[in-house]
Amino acid sequence: MSATPVLALRGVSKRFGAVQALTDVELEIHPGEVVALVGDNGAGKSTLVKTIAGVGPADDGVIEWEGRPVRIERPHTAQELGIATVYQDLALCDNLDVVGNLFLGREIAHAGVLDEVEMERRARELLATLSIRIPSVRIPVAALSGGQRQTVAIARSLLGEPKVVILDEPTAALGVEQTAQVLDLVERLRERGLGVILISHNMADVKAVADRVAVLRLGRNNGTFEVRSTSQEEIISAITGATDNAVTRRKARTAEASK
Amino acid sequence: MSTDLTPEDAVTVPPADPRLLVREAGFAGYWQEFARKLRSGELGSLPVVVGLIVICLVFQLQDSAFLGAENLSNLFVTAAGTGLIAVGIVFVLILGEIDLSVGSVSGLAAAVFAVLNIKHGMPEWSALILALLTGTVAGALHGFFFARIGVPAFVVTLAGLLGWNGLMLQVLGSNGTINLDDSGLVADLTNYYFSDVAAAYGLATLAVLGYFLAALRDARRREAAGVPSRAPSELAVRTAALAVPAYAAAWLFNQYKGLPLAVVIFVGVVVVFDLVLRRTSYGRKVFALGGSVEAARRAGINVPLVRMSVFALSGTMAALGGMFLASQINAANQSSGAGSLLMNAIAAAVIGGTSLFGGRGKTWSALLGVLVIQSIASGMALLGIASAVQYMITGAVLLAAVVIDSVSRRTQKTAGRA
Ligand SMILES: Nc1ncnc2c1ncn2[C@@H]1O[C@H](COP(=O)(O)OP(=O)(O)OP(=O)(O)O)[C@@H](O)[C@H]1O
Ligand SMILES: [Mg+2]
């Protein structure tokens, strides 16, 4: 692992009206490293992703790319740097077909004229490497199932030559086989020296592929853990902000209710 | 550049989805596909083509002059002005927006041309270009307020409808009517015919041959790249489907005065902008915005710029259409761009099959839609029916088109295609 992180957030803050969604968040991603970003619902994970992707720029703080500070105010800037993002809400155009969505914003064109044949060929190739089953690459994505849409969104992030891939709950809608494929993919990305930010609520997935786990709680950092040397319980207690976990909470609740 | 992943990474290439309905080869296959599309609400141009045939039959039975060469030729020429405006409307509708100003902008452009050329003696070409640019600027201004300031397009262009009409009256001055040079450039727009028989047939041949060669090349490339391509028999059917109307129209025009310049320009514009929409990255961006603005933004598309450009295009097309309309009466006057023009242009785009809900549409719908509207107008005039009835019928046709649009959208939703 190299010394300079490919991407580093320093003191990033963001507010929405009366909600302070992020407060002084720090995060580092090194090349060839998978960082899992975890936290309860509403902890600010997706908001953090959007500040990195240029969709909802931060109010405060510095983003460093390969050691130098950059301003990411538009999605285009993030793409040019080499940041590819799969959003939790997917962000696909329902009326465009699979090929159209995969290449949206970076169509293969000669003098403005689309090269549909080449795009279709690459789309098929890419989808095949991801073991994605889609009836046809020429149907509108509206006709796909939730998981198929998710795989299209993931495939989309791999076009171009990203250096950092951000996956916001990429396996939320996926079946067993497809989840395994995505986790394999994350490992392949790491082997190729890419930095990966993986957001997931599934601790087993996190334990399986992540090198480090960064915990967000109520919009603040709540610890960073080396996966190898940390138990699941420790991570969960950092997420919930207590020393207990979901199981002990339920016990406590049922105990209360039975009183 | 391709991805970091190479096919070697593929653990196993998945077999084709067994649920995928594979189309049978040959004509049975086309029919099957066609029936499936109809059921799932992808009606495309079918309703308007059927409607057009019905309208023609009805009027032909009432008056045999309707399908005569003179009437049809005039019908096409008269349709060009409104049709050009409708092409701009198609772009705006694909964004999921509306432009109510096109009538006023077309009138303004005509007035600008008339004043510059007739009153100030400016050469025709420069006056024409400035008139078209007036439309571009007006449209870009709407686009600016919509895309940058965030005012709803409906309201911005409503303000444009009033404002540009006022400006036109101002520009025309107290006199109110400026007659154009009746052998000038603008007069030629709707009055020039290529009387040589070879012109119409030559153009038809060029179009058919061009289409066939382009389609063949595409099929070859697809085959070479290993992606599904159209079978040769399908290419033949499609080429024939283009050749029949193309040669029929050429024959028809030659029965009267020859190939009208207005038709060449109108159809040329439709074809060019069809290619822009379907084959360029710009067109892809326009469709993307109609599908999901947020997804387009996150894909790095400059949303305000695309929106402004579409409104600028709509303004330019309105100005161009205005030139054709001025050419027909050979004057710019206070009622230029007024009356039912705006409604007809929007109705044409919708009747032709462009969705009001955004994200779906073709420039060809401007052509088909305006032919429907103009056929009704022409047929009614032939039968001597008052314009009151004509409005009611056009209104009913528009309602039918919108109903078809809404219903097909619903069926498409249930079929997972919208
Ligand atoms: N566009 C917005 N406007 C106002 N508040 C917002 C907006 N987006 C997020 N928030 C607020 O910011 C906080 C963090 O939301 P965020 O979507 O980042 O959570 P998350 O960690 O991704 O949660 P989940 O696990 O449910 O996806 C929440 O309190 C949410 O209400
Ligand atoms: Mg989230």
C-alpha cells in the first residue's frame, strides 16, 4: 500500500437546512484498498458519497486527490479525476436502453456521431464479464428487474478508467449469485490497484472483502477499524454508538415490555 | 478505452436467459414482433398512419379532387411552415417541456425579415439569417430563464408568447403590413418548384439508395463485430417501405408543377434532425434529460446547456417556419404567427406520436402530424365547411392522439417499457 492516499477527505461538513448531515468527516482511501463505509440509516453515508462524486458538494473541508487538494463541484470533475460512483438510487434513465445507460455521458462517438455498434459490442463484453443476465442490451432499463438495474449501474461505473470506485449499497437488491459476483468484482478491483469505497449494511460482506471499516455515526467519524483485527461486535457497537448490539437491544426491549 | 476487465475475467459466460423470447426468422418473425409491440403499447407511428389513411379515404369519397396532384401538392407546401415549427416542438417535448412562444417568434422573425429587407434594403440573405438568429436568441432567452433561473418553461414561454408578439407589432410599425418582394428569396420558399421531372425521381432514388446503403453498411459492421444485426430480408422490406411512398410522392409532384422547394427543405430538416436525435451524442443527451434529469446530471451532462440549446433550436425552427408562412401570403403582417398556429404546431408533434410525458419522440412525428392537420384543413376547405367545424375536428383528433399517448404509456408501464 502506498503512502499517499489516492483520495482523502479532511474535515468535510455538509448541512441541509436545519440538518447537519456531515460534521468534520475524515476518510482516506489508498490504491489497492477496500474501505467499507458503514453506519445506521441516515448516518450520512450517501451524503458523503455525493460530496465526493460532485453531486452535492461539501460546504466545508478539503478533498485531496493523490495528495493535492481538488474542488469537485460537478459530477464531470469527479469523473475526469477517475472517480466512478454507483448511487444508492441508481440514477438510470428509464427511457434509454441498456447500452444507452452504460455509456451515458461518455458515448463512443466520432465527430459527434454515435458508434452504436462498438458501444453494443463493449456492453455485451462487459456484461458477460460480470455474469449479468439481461434479456437484451437493447431494451429500455425500465423493463429490467431491480437487481438487473443494479448490475447495469455497477457495470456503468467500470467503463472509463476509474482509480476509485464508490459502491453505495451495491448488493442491496441482488440475489446470492449476483452478490457473490459483486464481491468477487470488488476483489478484482483491489487486485488491479483501484481504491474502493463499499457501503453496506451487511457485516458478512464487509468482513469478506474490506481491508478497513470506517464507521459514520450521526454524520461524524466514529472510528476506523482494521477488519482482520476487529471483531464484528466492536464494529456494530461503533455503529450503534453503544457497547450493545441489535441482539442485546432486542433482549433489553423485550425485558422492558414484559415488565 | 474499454474497461479494466477483460473477457478472461469471466468465470463463466452466462447462457442466454431462457425466458427471453427469441424472434423467429423471416416474415413470421416480423409479424410476431409487431404484434408484441402493439400489445405492450409501443404503437409508434401506427395510429397516425392509420388516421391519415382514414382521413384521406373519407375526403376522397366526398370529393375526388382531394387526392388529386394539385391538392396534395398544395397541401404539402402549406404544411411545411407549421411542420418546421413542429420539429422544434418535438425536441422540447422530448425534454418533457413545452414551448408556447413559437407562434409569436415565427411572426417576429417574419417581421424582422420584412423590415430589414424591404424597409432598410438589406440583402435578402443577410436579412434572412438575422431573422433566423432573432428566433435563436428568443429561444435561448427562454432557455436561460428556464434552465439557469429555474422558472417553469410553461410560464417563460407564455411570457414570450405575449412579449414577442408585442415586439413584432412594434417592429412592423404603424402601417401593420409589409409586402415582400414576390420574386425574392422568401417568396421562392413556397413558390419555387423543380419542374424537371428528373428532380423528384432523382431525389427519391437518392434517398432510397442512401438509406439502403447505410443500412447495409450498418448490418455488415454489426455482423463483423458479432452483435445482432438485421437480416437481409428485413433490410429489403424496410427499403421497400421507404421506396413506395418516396416514388409515389415524386410521381405525384411531377403530375402538378414538379418537386416543391418547400417540401425538399421540410423533409430535409426532418431527416437531418432525426439523425441528430438518434445518432449523435447531443441527441442522446436530449433523450436522457427527458428520461431522468438527475441521472443525466450525475452522468456529467451539462443539463442547463442542453436545455438552453433545445429552446434555442425551437426558437430557430419557429423563425424558419415563420419564413415559410410569410412566403405563402408574401407579406409580414400583424396577424403573422397568431391564430391557431401555435396549437397546430404542438398538436402536430403530439398527433404524430411524440409523447407529452417526455423521453419519447421522433422528428418524423412532426411530418406525419402536420399532414393530418393540413389534410383536415384542406379537405374541409374543399368541401366548403366552415372553420368552426374544422377546429372541432382538429381538436377531437388531438384529444384522440393524447388519449393514445396516455394509454400507450400506461400499457408500456405494465409491460415494463416506460
Ligand atoms: N437532499 C436532502 N435534503 C435534506 N436532508 C437530506 C438530504 N439528503 C440527506 N439528508 C439528510 O442527511 C442525513 C444523512 O442521509 P444519508 O442519505 O446520507 O444517509 P445514509 O447513511 O446513506 O442512510 P441509508 O443507510 O439509509 O442509505 C439524513 O438525516 C437525511 O435526512
Ligand atoms: Mg444511503
